[in-house]
Amino acid sequence: MIGGGWVLVLVTTSNKEEAERIAEDIVKNKLAACTNIVEKIESIYWWNNKVEKSGEALLIIKTKVTQLGKLVRRIKSLHSYEVPEIIALPIIGGYPDYLKWLDNSVRANNNDQGSGSPR
């Protein structure tokens, strides 16, 4: 299956605790079907006219493009950074059963229930 409107969203956070807090909130509120946390990454970036280096955690979020605006607003409201990294990449295809589960797990109506774990 190709082009179903799915996106993979990458978000860096200050630490694992912040990542867990954001991940639990967005999944609970059905803005994402699944969020993975990569606990220890090292980021090197330009900030305030100099090169910075920090330990961070990375969220890998699977959702629908239709939820992206709400997702970005929610992450921004929960995030500790002034300018958090929130970038979306298209998912052009994948295992059909997983993508169907993703579709069923992310709904505009937060009272809907997903169809269980893809595992």
C-alpha cells in the first residue's frame, strides 16, 4: 500500500522523562498510534550564534497527516524547548496490516478505540 496519508514525526526532547510524558499524552489522546523512544542520542546544533552539544532523547511518532497540526500544537504545549524539533516525513508504504492498524488507532474522535496492538 502506498500513499495512505501516514507520517513519521521526529521530536527531540531534553531527556527520557520528558519524552515519556509527551509520548503517553499524544498516544492517550489518539494523536499518534505509536511512539518509540530512543533514550540516548547526542545532538550537535547551531543555537544562539554558537555550536552546541547536548544529550537528548528522540521520539519516533507514527500518525496520520490529518492529525499533524493538532499533534504539533500539543507537543509544543508540553515541550520544554523554546523551539522544539518537530519534523514530519511521509510514510510511502509498509506492511498493510500495520498501516491498517495505524489508521484505526489514530482518530479525530478521541472516544474511538484502536484495534489493539500491532504485535
